[in-house]
Amino acid sequence: MNRDQLVKTASAMVAKGKGLLAADESSGTIKKRFDAIGVESNETSRRDYREMLFGAQAAMKNNISGVILYDETIRQNAKAGTPLVKLITDAGSIPGIKVDKGTKPLPFCPGELITEGLDGLGERLDEYAKLGARFAKWRAVIDIGTGIPTHTAVNTNSHALARYAAICQEHDIVPIVEPEVLMDGGHDIDTCFNVTQWVLKTVFQDLYYQRVLLEGMVLKPNMVISGKKAANRASAQQVAEKTIRVLKDCVPPAVAGIAFLSGGQSDAEATEHLSLMNQMGPLPWPVTFSYGRALQHEPQKVWSGKAENVAAAQRAFAHRAHMNGLAAQGQWKSEAEKAA
Ligand code: 13P
């Protein structure tokens, strides 16, 4: 393990005013996103779309510290023949790769999932490193419902996350550790708080048992938030306060940084929550974004599969990236949105 390299990469991923672009949608997920804008999902359209994002050089240079890629994308070339990975590195941003193999039903735990992909992980990491990846991502999914999560789901997912993180570091790849407590359902914010606390306590215990270097990893958590279908949804200020409270309680200050997922929040909500949290500083770690939907929703709509929309879509992406860059420094204000 090259400790200095891991620490250097992890801190670059959470550099001031920058965050991560999660562009690692599986072929199934990107098809759903393309269906919504009336675009057929095939290798070429997926390439064109991601080339639009990574080719937005100003946005990438100013606000995107790294990009999480999918297996297909890390191997693809732009229309002119340049590897997509090179578009990312030319902008001074770091390529990363999703390495989990998705979720399967967890045996004897109806309604719960386990993330798979540990077998052969070391060999895959070596190949991805040759293709340019310097960090990786593994997402565990924890659902809230009647009688769930179970201890079985929390413990098995946490164990797999820690095993993944240790294998990544052994191969000089920075792990993004993503235990996502879903915001689907009608639960209130305190239920989300309690489940998130349970999950994070378990994950950090397992990371300790697996000897993971905290300075060489990035945590990608959910925010503490009401379920989407909750009758009374908590305010933005409550989301920020409860999220920071649970993180201070569970996440050692040695962790290189925290980069949130957006998890189904609207673009504006995800930005506002991040900014409010950073206004509560100084915090023990850099706190930034690793958004998928909350960064891509608008540029995706503007692009709509048409070459003539690329420049406008890149402007929409640059705007969202800039808003989140401000939020990562606690400097976002709603007026900034209007000025765009
Ligand atoms: P969202 O921001 O759309 O939740 O995606 C982030 C991600 O990488 C989920 O694994």
C-alpha cells in the first residue's frame, strides 16, 4: 500500500470548492434516464452524452475534482478518438470507477439487498488502474420499512463495504465507501437519523477491523432527511443540523472527506442542504458533493440527445457544478440561482 499516494488522491477528491460527478449509472439505470428524455440508450448515445459532460472543460476544471465512471465508459473513446478518461484528466480532474456488481436479494431477509462484487476485485482494480482509475466506488443499499433494516442487512453490507475498502487500498486505489440509507417511503427524519447512525457506527467498526486507512478513503453517505412520502417533511435547516450531528457522532476526523449522494433530492434541495451544512463549520472534515442526479438532471434535459444542444447542456452542467461548488464552501445563496 502506498500510503502517501492514497492520502494525496483522497484529499484532491475533496479539494476546496470541488466535488465529484457520479456518472457511473449502470446500463439499466441510464436507460431509465434516457427514456425520460426520449433518447434511445445504446453505446453511441451513452458515449455522446458522457462526452458532453466530460468535455465541459470550464465546469470540470473549476468544480469537478473527479468523475465516477462505469465499466463501459472507462473503455470508451470520444467521437474524435480521444479516450473519455483523457478528457477528464486534461481538465485536471481524477477518473474513478464503480466496482460493485450491483445488488441481489439478501437470503432470508425479504425486501432487503446485498451488494456483490468482491470476487476477483483485486484483479479488476489492477486493470482499472491501467485504464487510469485512481479511486473506486461501492454502494450498499439500506431500505427503511416495517421491520427493516434487519441486523443481517446492516452487518453483511457493512462487512462487504469494509472488505472492498481494504482491497482497494491494498491496490493503491482510494475507496469511496457508500452506505446509502434510502429516502424512499414515508418515514420521518428521526427514523432516518437512527438508521443512519446505526449503519455508520457499524461501517466504521468494520473499517477498523479490516485495517482501512481512514485518511485514504472518502465517505459517501446519505443526508439525514424525511422519507419522500412523509406527511410532514423536515425543513432544510433540520436536515443540515441532524446530518452534521450524526456525522460528528459516527465519523472519525481522520477520514479524508465526506461527499454526499443526492439520493432523489431535487437539484436545489441538494445544493441548499450542502451549503447550510458548510455554514455550520468549522467541520472536522471537508464536506462536499458526489451527486449523480442532482448534477445531471438539468443538462440531461437540455441535451435531449441532440448535437446542436451540446453547448447549452454544458452551460447547464457548469451552472449546477458552480452552485454546488459554492455550497461546498457554505457560500450558496438562492439569488445565485437567479443570476444564472
Ligand atoms: P445520486 O446523487 O443520484 O443519488 O447518485 C449518486 C450515486 O453515485 C449513487 O450511487
